[in-house]
Amino acid sequence: MPVYPRLLVDLTGERLPRAARGCRWLGFLYAAMQFVWAPVLGNLSDRYGRRRVLLFAIGALGVDYIIMGLAPTLAWLFVGRAISGAAGASFTPAYAYVADVTPPEKRAQSFGIISASFGIGFIIGPAIGGLLGSFGPRTPFFVAAAFSLVNFCYGYFVLPESLPPDRRRAFEWRRANPLGTLTQMRKHPVVLGLLAALFLWALANQVMPTTWAFYTKFRFGWSEAMIGASLATAGVVIATSQATMMRYIVPRLGERKAAVVGILGGIAAYTGFGLATAGWMMFAALAGWFFGAIVMPTINALMSHRIAHNAQGELQGAVASLFSLSAIIGPPIMTHIFARFTSPASSVHVPGAAFLTAALLATVCLVIFWVSTRVPAVEPGTSASESALTAA
């Protein structure tokens, strides 16, 4: 949300560049809290049902925005951001909810729609926040709180439970943490391999939000308006692909082949970005993301086929934790690579090195994915012979 720097200026009286640096620490705190709390919410949803956990997270998010809107000091803003990170892991039980109510053969498309919804929010949210910020730096937080609380009321009165009591399992703290959740995934070697592939994919994706603006300004002299327009275009491409192309590609190719096509599309896009010599080439390379956008939903669906109904929340907690970990370590890695290979003191001058690194990470992701998925999925509760017939 672009209003954080303005609120930091309002609270501290510091100049905007220093306030923007404070925003990076807020972003780190948010990702760290999601890393810790995503497995907790996922495991709680396996024990108490998806509805209760979703309502708790959405309600906490509304309270959090009120806290940040009223924050009298910088410390309170960090407290609010910590709550926001924990409550923001609500997409963990949300994805588990989708897995509960969607037939296995349609999970990839459903996951794609959920991902597209998040993507659309990230496109229009900053624009709305910037507009509301003209009424004061705290106004966007109060409006966000209102949206969250309205969403809570909608869920309370309309949303049914998706996980019946007879499909739930006991809650265990030893499983409700990032390490414990990944330890549980060791019982499913294919899933563990897919999680590794998805982590590398998420790590590669960090190059977009962290270096795109620096790279395009350095390489092509783009203005802030042009950078914003290009990022909005990327968001539209990704959301459109997840909302529409998923329903055509996955049924025709199957989830495994569709994911391979998606990873190859991402590799092509990153390579195109890294080797671009003119601004228009950046937009041309975005075409690869019509396919790259389907990777996360398809791999997520492939994993969900191999996990029992009462552990879908735990699986999504593992996915969310790894994505949060990539958001913690990815930005410093990518910005360091960009700075290293654009420095006048560097003996090797490669402005697109960060994007080429992302292409390399995506290539390793493809290898791990291909090796991990050689064994056909067996949906829990389905016999091996039935699975073989389905795969055929």
C-alpha cells in the first residue's frame, strides 16, 4: 500500500526517503509473521474447520487496520503490521477451503481463480489507497478496516463450513510451525519435491517487485509513470491468465504438462527481461507470463491430490510459509545482484543479471518438478488401480 511512507512521515516527521526505508522493515515484519503463522492457521483449520479460522483472520485484519489508523507512535504501527502479517495468512485456510469443496480434477482452475482474485486486489488496492490518501494518510486504513469487517459479516452469515467434523484431526503444536509442517511433508516425498520446486519459483518471482523499477529506470530511463503502467500491465496479464487460461490449458494438457509449459514461459520471460535492449522488449517478454502465471495454482493442485482431507490446511500452511520465506530472503538477494552487476566498479557489467538469475532458479525449479512428478498422483482414499486408470 503506497500510504505507508506517508503515515511514517506523519508519525515521525522524517523525510520521505528515510520513511520509505522504514517501510522495508514493515514489509520484512509482515513476511516474517506470515512465515510463522501460516502453518498455525492451516493446522487450526484442520482441527476446527476452515470457516472459524477464516473469520478469525478476517476479523483480526479489520481490527489491525483500525490500530494502524489510530497509531499514535511508530511502535504501534509495527504492532499493527505484525497483526496484519499473522492475519494475512488467511489465504492458507482459504486455499484449504477450495480444496475441500472442489473436485480434484478442477482444483487447479479453482486455485487459479483464487490467485487471480489476490492479483486483482494487488492491482487496484494501491490505486485506491493512493486516491484515499489524498484525504489524509490515515484514511486508507480506516476504509480497509471497513472492508475487512464487512467481509467478516458476509462470511459469518453466508459462508458455510467446508470440513465436516468427521474429517478433522487433532491439533498438535509440533506440527503447527514451519519446521514441523515441513517435517510432516517428508512423509510424502513427491510433495516435498514439489514444495522445493515451488519455493525456487517463488524466489525467482521476487525479482519482479524488487528490481523491476531499478532495472527499467537504469536500462531504459523509464519514468515513474511508465514503471507503474508496466507493473500494472504485468498484473493484468497474470490475473487474466489465472482467471481464464487455466480452464483451457489444464483440461487439455493435464496439470503436470501445464505446469511445465508455465515454467518454460517464466524462463522465457525472465531471459527476455534480462537480455532486453529496448523498452518495448520488456512488454513483449511479458507474454511469457500468460503461461508463467499458471505455475503456482497447478503445482498447488498437484500437491493437494497427494494429501489427506484433514491435512489440506497443513499443506497450504507449508506453501504459505515458503512463499513468505522467499519474500524475506529474495529481495536482498535480487537487489544485491542488480547492484553488483551495474556498479561502475564491477569488472562484469550485466544490468539484467538479476533477471537471468531468476531464469536460472526457474530452470532448477523445472528440473526438480520434472523429477518429482514422475510418479502419478494417488488421491487419498483412491486405490492405486483407480489412480492408474485416471492417469491413463
